[in-house]
Amino acid sequence: MLSDSKDYYFATDIVQIPYPSKYKNEFSFLKEIDSMALIQEELNLIQAFKNYFKNPSHFGFPKFKSKKNVKQSFTTQQYATIRIEDGKLRMPKVKDLIKIKLHRQIPENHKIKCATISKTSTGKYFVSILTEFEFDLPAPILDTENSLGLDYSQTRFFVDNQNRNPKFEKFFKKSENRLVKEQRRLSHMTFGSSNYLKQKLKVAKMYEKIANQRKDFLHNLSTKLANQYDMIFVEDLNLRNMSKALKLGKNLMDNSFGMFREMLTYKMFVRGKIFEKIPWNYPSSKLCHHCGTVNQNLSLGEMNWTCECGTTINRDENAAQNIRSQGILQIKNRCNNGDRLLNLAATAALKSKPRPLQVVGG
């Protein structure tokens, strides 16, 4: 489909996406797949062209899929056929029930919309089932005193406004030496040989373990904070650009602070709480939280400094306190006539209706 679309586009400057059914006679294996899975691929191709014309430098021209990709997946929307029967999965065009390890039961009031089958580089198969259900977001009283400011830290993950930081284990760094040895062995083997494939699987399992350790830590930490606090504030840092720095990239990617922010976004939202980002250019580190003086000469490596008012300031704790204060100020500026304040990104994504809000505290 992409090949024909490219040829037609380069010849006429018009994007025309052919229907998947056009190829069934030539490629008989397409008849083995349910029609909605093929239609979903057509929709994905349409979206890829839309993304390209919207922002060519960011998305780039649509590319062909490769069997060498780390993750292989497809999605079907044949929701009338997808269901769980006696702890097994029923999928369209599959005669027998599929044995699965069910993570959790799908509630009766949930309507199945689609299912995505994926295969990891370690040979594990997963099915992710998307459901639709009605959910009334809670409208609690949000206390500004029960709020938290977080300043990103390369070495400590983050520092909050009370100078606390989580016990973050650098999972990649701990496994890096062993990973280097296994990758060196892989590089010395004949490409495509039996030993090469075994060693490649071993390396993939190591990467998968590191990723799972990191995700487990982030989920536990984000859930704990979302349950404990009414409001959480962070800086809107451009982590993608920061990761390109030679001295920052490896630590930043190991931290996955961007993934942590995304987890906090939806976990705070479903609890009726607030997750707010502070503009990246706000001088959180240079601004004294006692007197408001801005230290323009503060260098990046300077962790402690003395303000004109005589206060000795810890850089990270000071930044977290300023982030919290600025976040509360932004909330009060946007909260007019008791309107329900929601995280803007989550509101746009879920198209939620405004709800009553009562903000208390300092």
C-alpha cells in the first residue's frame, strides 16, 4: 500500500491510499487475517501521511515496516469476536481458544473496542485489549498545602521541595559491564548462525529485564505520589534535546523521567487531582525562595550558593520550592469563579467536561 501510494504521490503530488482488498488475490495470506486488521493498517498509513504533512521535519516520510524491528504488532477492531472465555482468549479468524495468563478480568460494564497483539524481541507474545466504559471523575477538595514540587536531578532522579529524593537505582548502569561483555561476544559471532541467535536472545533478555525493573520502579513511585498528594508540579524540560548531550544522555535515558511524568499525568487525572508543568525558562534554580533575588551568575555545577539576603541555598531544594510556589500561582491565576481546574493535556486527551473545584490552603 505504501509503495503504490509513494509512486502515485511522486507522479501526481496527490496522496491516494489503495484499499487492502486490492492485494488479496496477489497475496493469498492476507485472506487468513480478519478484515479489520487490514483496515487498521490502512488507517495507520493515512495517519502517517497526515503526520508527515503536519510536521515533515519531526515525523519524516512514511517508511516500510521491517521484520528486524524490536517490536512486532498488529491491531484488530473486530470487537464482536474478541472476548475472554474461561480464562482463554477468543480472537477473529482463530479457530481455537488461545491460552493466556490473564492480568485482570475485564469488568462487565466495559465494552471491548480493539485488541493489539505484540511480540517482543525475546519471543514473548502479549495482547492488549482496549475497552470503553463510563467513568465519573471525582471532584475532591484540593489542598494547596498538600502539594509537591519536583526538580529533576541527574544523580538523584528528583529532589522535592522538602529536600527528599527517591532511592533510585540506576538499573542500566548496574548491568552495563555485563551487558558490554555479552554484546562483545555477539559481535564476534557469525551473523545468522545458531550461536549468534542464542547470544542475541540473551542480550535481548538483559535489556528487557532492565526495562522491566525501571518500569516497576516508576509505576510504584508515581502511584505512591498520586495517592499521597493533591497537586504535583514539575518543570517542562525538553528531555529529548537534553538526552543528545554527551555527558547527560546516558543518565537521562536511564532515569526515564519523561515516562515518569506521563505516568503522573494520567494517574493524577483519574484521581481528580492536578499535575502541572512549569515553563522550562522559569529561573527555578537561580531564584532565592526567601527574598526573590535572581542569581544570574549561578553556574550549572554550583550546588550551593549564598544569596544577598544571607541565606545559604541548596540548588535542588530551592528549585523544587520555587517550582511548587510557581505551580500554585499558575493554578490560582487559571481558577476563576470556582471552575473545575484540570490538567490541560489530560483534559484535551480525554475531552472531559469541567467540574466544580474548591481550592483551599495557602
